[in-house]
Amino acid sequence: MQVEGQGWSEALRKLAVWLSGLVTFEQTEEILEKVGQVPMSDSTAWRQVQTCGARARAFEAAQRAAASAVPDRQETVPGEVPTPERLAATMDGAMLHVRGEGWKELKVGGLGKIELRPTREPVTGDILDLPHTVENTYVAYLGALGDRKCSASNCGLKPKRDAEAKPPTPW
């Protein structure tokens, strides 16, 4: 049994915090006394909640920082060529049915730069430096299923920049 502080076990502290979330601190004191024969005052239950809450906030902050962390610029992944700027590349594909022509294969490739920008985190409202892809370019290809004769380089397809791209359709 792990005991911390005034001799309360970890299980009892968790029970007091959980119970304090359901009822008032005074009721927590009364329930623990009547049901568990544990004489914990309402102020002690309040302190347990404050301690547990501080740990939870610190844990969430550490998780948030780790999730949005960008690798250090000096850190090179094996096989990676070091560059002064961070770049992003993405590809996707789908099958589309074109009326009168049948199934067509759609391929899209995109490139861009990655920059850190201050952004409001939607859940907490905190302002965090989060990575954003900027200066995006893309190439799209729509062809018959299995047709590999045409590509961006030999069909005259020109990459589009954000400024040249048409606004998205609402559907």
C-alpha cells in the first residue's frame, strides 16, 4: 500500500477525489465516515482534489507539448538530407465514376513548406506555436483505370499554387 502525505493510501485519495466530483466536500466527508469508517475532513478531501487536479493539468500540458512538438532542426533522421527549411509532401487517390466514361482514377500530389505559427487551440483556448503548411502546390491527374501513359511531366500538367487555385466548391 502506497501512503503519501497524512497517511492516506493512493486508493483512498482516488476515492475521495472521485466522490468529491459527485457530491460536495461536506457530503464526501460524511459518506467516507459512514460507509468506510474513514475520518477524512472536508478540507482534506478538498486538498486531495487540488493535488490531483494539479497533477492532471501538468500531465495534460506535457502531453499537449509532446503532441505538437516539431523535431529539432539539428536532429537528422537516418536517410534524411538536412535542409534549412521544413518541407511537406502528400499524395492521395480515389476512384470516381464519370457519367458516360466509367470509372476513373484520381491522383493528387501536394508540396509545401512547414512553418510554426501562433494558433488558438480549440479545446483549451491556449495560443500554441503549431506547424502549418504554407506555399502549397499541387498536381492532379484523372485517367482511366490502369492507364499509366500520362503523368504530370509528359501530359503538360502544370502544378497549381494556392493563389492560382480555384476556390473550393460547396459540395
